[in-house]
Amino acid sequence: GSKRVWVEEREGLVSSWEEFEQFKAQQFLELPIKETYEFISKNIPDGMKVSVAGGTIWEMALERIMGYVNLFRKLREDPDLVKAVIDWVAERLYKEYKIVVEFDCVGAIFHSDDLGYKKGTMVNPDVYREIVFPWFKKYAQLAHQHGKMYWYHACGNVEAVMEDLIEDVKIDAFHSFQDEIIPVWKFQEKYGDRVAILGGVDVDKLARYEASQLRAYVKSILDKCMPRGRYALGSGNSVTNYVPAENYLVMLEEGLKWRP
């Protein structure tokens, strides 16, 4: 089975400019991106497209490179270092996105960066506006210039920055919903005239509901969201390894049999 990994909560790999220079000097694995998409182009069924989930920038800096406590502290003590780390990650990702948007088989960049927790954003929204969203905007512009869409996934309560994402970044679709934060149909009522909605089947319910209960729940989402349009059925977040396969199939079955 898949091996669980844990985020870096305290001191990551970079807590000073010296460590950042050492980090950048490492040999990094070069992924065969062009070759991968050439293979997909030749083998994908007619009419099908793929979305590119390239990676994260805020999360990468937060959970892998700097660590939570360290990064939050550095936002006060040395914000330029945090920005430099994010810029370094973001620039590498931009170069990867630049390669893949050239391929006809690609329909969308599906960028992921968790910005929040249950009650709000992890940091003051202005931090995102200053050092993260300018990169999201560049990714979205890159996608749009090539006739592709820019979809965005963020866990947590990101209500405080939703207008930024829709009006400034110009996302085409939003993903990640927890009923406890805002059920997908409520989100669609509020924002669905400006952005498409992806997923929404709460992962807790997908994991724990009995089949009949889950069927009724998925059907209720479809009944509310499908008539408004620009909605795609799916899980509210990643389909975790503790979601029973039969429950996942129940969700798909309800989608296939739904009629207006």
C-alpha cells in the first residue's frame, strides 16, 4: 500500500539565507515532463483531455521546505526569505506548466495549494495577496493564453480570499468542499454564476456512510447542483485510502443514473 508521509511542523530544511543557498545547490530530480505528455498525446482516447496537477508553492514552502512554525516565524522576522523560497518553487513550477500547456491533450492546469483550516486562512490574507496570488495569476494567464482552463484546489475555509481568486487570479473552477465549512450547494448558490464547481461529496460522509445513506446524500447534491450547470460530481477532497471502494463506486453510480 501507499506509504504515509508527514508534514514538517517545526524547523524545515531552510531557516536562513545560508540554508536556502545550500538547499538550492542540491541536485534535483528532473522529471520527464515532455516525454510523459508526448506519450499521453499518442495514447489518449479521442475527445478526452487531461488536467495537469503540477504541484504546490505555498504548501511546498510551508510543509516541506521551511516547516510551519519556522515559516510563520519568518513571516515576521524575515519575510523576504519566505518570498524568496516561494518564488524559487513557483518559478520551477511555471517552467513545467509552460511545457505542458503546449499539448492538445491538456485541457486544464489543476493547481493545488491549501490556504486554510476549518475557520479561516492560515495567515493574514494579505500575505497570500502579496507573495502567492501573483503566481497563481501568472499560471491562470498562461493557461488562458493557450486556450486552457485554470482550476484551483484549496482545503480549508478560504472565504476571505474567494473574491481574489475569482476576480483577480481568474480561476475557472474551484475544488475542495467540507460540509462543515460550506456545503457545495451553498457555495454554488453564492459563486456558481462566476466559477465552475468541482466535487463536493464530503470525504467524511464518503468514508463512513452506509450505501443507502450515501446514495441519498449524493443524489441530493446532484439535485441541487446539476440544474444550475457548471458542476462536476466528485469527492470534496482527495479520495483517501480509508474510503471504502464500494462507497466510491456508489458515488459514481449515482452520477451515471442521475436525470433532471
